[in-house]
Amino acid sequence: MVISSDIALLAELEPVAATLLENHYAKTKEWHPHTLVPWSRGKDFEEGYEWSPEEFDMPDEVRSALFVNLLTEDNLPYYFRDIERMFGRDGAWGEWVRRWTAEEGRHATVIREYLTITRAIDPVALERGRMAQMGGGEVPEPETASDGLVYVTLQELATRISHRNTGARITDPAGHNILRRVAMDENHHFLFYRDMAKAALEINPSMVVKSMEKEILGFAMPGTGIPEFAKHSKAISAAGIYDLQAHYEQILDPIVLNFWDLPNIEGLDAEAEQARDRTVAYIEKSGRVAKRIKDRKEAQAATETITI
């Protein structure tokens, strides 16, 4: 049930949600997972079958990204529970929640079928990971609708970046096209939440800025219930699939500082002013660290080129 303190905000945002939902319907295109999966490459898993990485040529860090991305998508029932709790089940909000859930469900379907057909990842490890992930049901749980709008904006864009960068590293055209298609969906979801958060800022800027501090400073991609999540996350970051540089250059700077215009939001109460100052300082520090990471990678790449 939506918490009582959010009811007024969600009611005031309802017309915006309805408009953005209509925009979403107009801009998204129907697609079918079964048309993207290379079924002709499939074969039975005989009794006693044991998977080997030699079955599919793929870098380990890409396997880590696919493993984490798929198991994250598999946790959809718990995400549905959470966004329905935050936004409700009625009106435009409820319709969005159900539409979002239906579209996200395709992602797990198409990625899992692709990985099973191609044997790109150990199917036993994948199924055990799914059971562990869904058995734990760990998901981020923003406390309020305002917190949720900020968090899902960051998370949907981060997911789009991760899927797109993973797909770019898959040399198999089928896999590349699947991740590209999924990333396009995630981008549409991101745009809905980004614009909803912008509308919430116009209604109650102090509340949303406080949510920004909470969610930006404490942001983490979902997946803590995934087996060996820390190891996979480290591999994903080291490969540049999703790291602090991407987080700053593609999320914090263009969305928080520019689109939401955090440094210049007016009408804040004293507590929100302090939250804004702390958040901007955090983002600026993240930018400096991201630049050092980028410079180090460029220097390393130059050294390797000279060595070769």
C-alpha cells in the first residue's frame, strides 16, 4: 500500500504520469523475444553433460555482465512488489507499473533463451544463481515515492548503459542485437522516470533534493543477492562495462547536474540546501576520481600499444 505521506504527491503527479505513459506507448515498438533467439543453433543437453567455456568464445568479463544482468532481470517479481508499493495500483500509475513489469519480463526471457541456446554460460550455474537470487528476494527498497523516482531513474539508465556496453562486446550478431534491443527498452523506462522526477521537483523541490542526496550518495546497482556478486561487479567495472567513469559521465553529470539542474534549483528549505551542497560536492569528487580512472586507462592503453 502506498504510504500516506506520498498520496498527495502521487495524486498531483497523476496527469504527468498519464501523459508520459501515452508518450511511452507512442514511442515504443512491439517486439518478440522468439524472433531474436538463434534457435537453429540449439541442441539437446545429454545426460552427464558438463559445460565448458570453450563452447562459446566470450571474454570472462562479458560472461560476468550477462550473468549479473540476467539474474537481476529474473528478480522482477520483487521489483514489481516494490514499485507497486511506491506508486500504487490504480490510475495511470498502476497502468505504468503493470506495463513496465510486462516489458521487463521480456528481458529475462530473451537473454536466458539466448544463453541457453548458445551455451555461452554454464546453465547449471545460471539456474543455481536464479534460485539463490529469487530465494533471497533482495532488492533496493526506497522509503518514499520521491526516493523511488530518483533511484529508478539512476538505476534504469545504469542498466541501459550496462546492457548496451555488454552487447557491444559480444561478437556474435544475435547476442549483440538482443542486448541492443533490451537496452532500448531500458532507455524508454529511464526517460519516464527521469521526467517524472523532474515534475516532482517542480511540486516539492526540497523533498526531491533530499531524496537525491539519499539515493545518489548511497546508489548501488541491484544484485546483492546474486552469488559472487562482488567478484562479478569487479570484473564488470575493470572492463569498463559499468564503472565510476560511466556513472559520472553518463548519469551524474548529464542528468543530475544538467537535466535536473541540481545546483540551481530554487525554493529549497535549509535542510534541502545542505543536502544539495553535500550532493554536488559528492558528484564533483566523483568526477575527479572518474577522470583519474580515465587518464590511467588511457595511459595503460598507450603503453600497451607501444609495447605491441
